[in-house]
Amino acid sequence: MTGLDSSTATTPAATAVRGATTRDAPVRPRATLALTSAATAVTLMTYTAPMVTLPGTATALHTPLSAQAWLLNGTPLGLAAVLLVAGSLADDYGRRRIFLAGTLALGLTTALGALSTSTWQFTLARIAQGAASAAILASSLGLLVAAFPSPRGRLHATGVWGAFVSGGIAVGPLVAGALPTWRVAYGVLGAAAVVLAALGTRALAESRAPRGGRPDIPGALAFGLALVALVAALTLGRDGWLRAPVGLLLAAAVLLLALFAAVEHRTRTPMIELGLLRHVPFLASAAGGLFTGLAVIGTFSFLPALLQQVLHLSPIRTAWLLLLWSGLSFLVALQVKHLAGRIAPRAQLAVGFALHAVAVLTMLGALASGSWTRLLPGLIISGIGSGLLNGALPLLAVDSVPRERAAMGSGAQQTLRYIGSCAGVALTIALATSSHTLASGTNTALLVSAGLALVGAVLVGVLRERRP
């Protein structure tokens, strides 16, 4: 950190942005950045742990292949359903309060996941982990914007935070693969979250931007139920997209989303301000989050399980191979701040998506060849692209909304990111298992992933504000 961090903490503008600050916890930018980044890393480690433990978990819980999407989709479903309301609650009732509650809840729910004895228990624990993770992720950027109110400080803080997103993705599979069982891995991650919650009680200052009114519970319920219906439809679709249950679930998702929009239009304190949908930077942020989930997270969430099932790699060898992708993503995301003023965040997103498309195309036929070395070029290229995405997305999220609504902006973008992840995982599993062999089905899934990434690149590239 530089001297800038401490100087910006005492300006009148900084005080206005932060709102209420607790007497016993003055603003400490360095501690805020360290704790929010560490908690974010643990959140992503918990999120990615099933990537390498899925075969063992499915065996222990007697989960059939058709239901394995739920083991992966539990956390992103909880994230997507709660992120918007978590962001609004953080802005209205205190970002520190929501952050600490989420961190403690993540520790407890992760421990419950370790004790699960059936698929439905594990899935419910993962959904609860996702809800806790939503509180952490949505409030983290709000805390950082309050602690680093200057553009330069915000650029530095969001860059580091984005890098720790990649870092958590990188370390999570290694921790899960290195420990004796998946249950022990969950126990360790749960303990780490509880420790961070304890540290945060003394190191973090409170900040808020209250609007008045009550929490948007009807909107949260409508949105959450819509996501459950959508994910259930995508999961069941692998057995036939024209079946009545799939159609009914998709129709229910559309109706519930329409109900959500109506509720948001009428309430005084909406989870998301619908006027932002006419704001081009916000739309670009939303599109970036959605297609990152669809194309990148969806593909790489199930790819490790495919490597174990087709190439017969052990969990720890799979984790080391995945580290090539996620480790590069971490390093690139750390350096993105040096691109400020040279390349706009939306341009970084477009390049990141294009690199992912190139990467997955180079991986075609790798599983059929029986050689994991065929994956190396693709993992390297996609790691660089993912780093650009993770570095640019958090800055775009907070810059696309008014500063006092930073947590809501973060929650909105990440909601779409994990909606995309849920859909991407279900789609990847459906495509990979729809062919006569997993290898040929994986090729289809990779082609679709490349197409989605290119659509994302085009969308964030063409969304430009009109000149007056």
C-alpha cells in the first residue's frame, strides 16, 4: 500500500461516502483490503472445491450422473438468488454487519456440508454456502469503495480484490485435492471463514448509504424462486428439452421474473433500480458478468471431473493442472491496474472473452487423444483471458453505479455472473453427457463455450454510451 491509502481516509468526501462509522473501529484501508480479499479468496475456495472432489463426493453420497449438476450448482444458485438483496441490505443496514454475518455463516454452512450424508443435504448446505458467500461478495466491494474513495485508490483496491477472486479459484482445488477427504477439506475451509469473521469484528469500520423503507422480501422471493425454476429446467433438460416438466419450469421462471420486475417497479427500496437498465455502463457490467459465468465458469467447473473420468487423473494431479489456468488468471488480474488509462475495462472484457474462445477451441479433441498435454496451450490462453475478466469486472461493477450504491452494483453484476454459472454448468453437463462418449460430448460443450464467449465479447464491445 502507498501513502495515498491513509490520506484519502480523512477527507470530507471520504467521510460522506462512508456514512456511519463505528467509534471503536476507525477506517483502516489496509486492514479492510486484506480482510475482504482474504474472505473473498476463502469464498471462492469453497466454491471451487467440488471441481476436483466431485467424483468422490458423488460416490460417497450415491449421487447419479443426472443429479451431479446439483452438487456443483448449489453454491452458485444460492449466490445468484441472494446477491441482489445482500447488496441492498449492505448499503442500507451496514456493509460491515452484512460482511461479518456472511463470513460467520459461510464457516458454519461449510461445516454442515462436511457432515452431509445424502445428495439433498449436501445440496442444501451448498445453497446456504452460496447465500453466505453472497453477503461476503456484495459487501466487500462496498467496504472497499468506502475505504478507498479516490479513483486511484479504488483502482488499486478493486484490482487486488479481483486478483484474489482468481487466487481463490486457484488454491481451492489444490487444498481440496491435497487433503485426505472432501469432508476434511470442507472442515478446514469452514474454520478459515470463522477465523476471518473474528478478525473482522475489530478491524472493519461500518459504512452505509441508507434509503429508508423495508427490505424487499417479495422481490427476493420472486427472484430466488425464478432461479430455482430455471436451474431445475436446465438440469432436467439433459433428458429431453421438449418434455412437459422442462417447459413448465421455464414458463414458471419467466413468470416469476416478470413478477420480480413488477415488484421492483413498485417498491420504495428495490433490490435493483430498474432505471439502471437504461445505463450503458451498467448493461456492459451485467453482460460481462453473465457471459463470464456462462462461458468460463460453467466450462471450467465441470472440466476437472471430466479429466478424472476420461483421463483417469487423480484429484491432486487435476488440481495442479487446473492451477496453470487459475494461477495465470491470478497473476494477470494483479497486473490489470497498470492498464488503467490505456485500455478501458470493457475493452479488457472483450479481449478476455476472445482469448477464452481461442483457448477452448485449441482444447478440442484433447480428451479423445488421451493426453493431458494437449490441454496446456488452452489452459494458458484461457488463464490470461480469465485474468483480464476478473481484473476488469469489479472495477466496472462499482464504476457503473453511483458510489453510494456500490454494493448493489457489485451484487447485480455478480448475480448475473452466477446465474450464468448455474446455466453454464447445467448446459456443459447436458452437452458432455449427451453423446455416446464423454470425449465427443466434451467437444460439443467446448464449441458452445467458444460461441458464448464470442457473443459476450461482441456485446461488451458494442455497448457504448451515446454522445450528446
